[in-house]
Amino acid sequence: MKQIITIQARLFPKKEEKECLDNLMRKWNSCKRCAYNRLLEGKTRKELKKELQQMFNLWLKATVSSIAW
């Protein structure tokens, strides 16, 4: 049986790290909005996985998590 442990922590990123993190979150949120709209149009999750990964240049796990919310 797998055991899952959650750890909460505060981040204190440097300025350039904060910019990188902000850009990543912006991309992910845009991908999430786009996935929602495409699902409303009737596209399947399988089609979206490939399309969104190419469109937003995110790794697969981030793309899948934006669809699966």
C-alpha cells in the first residue's frame, strides 16, 4: 500500500526564480482555460493532450493535470 505524505512549505524565490515560476503558472492557467473551452466544444481528452502540449510547450504531466482538474 502506498503512503502519501503532504508537506507544506513557504517559498522565498529570488527575483529571477519568481519570474520563471510566474511564467510557468501563467502558461499552466492558460492551458487550463483552453482545455476547458475545447472540452465544451466536444474534443476528447486524448486529442487535447497532444494539442495542448504542443501549443503551450509544457511537459506531459502539467498538460494532463490542466485537463483533469
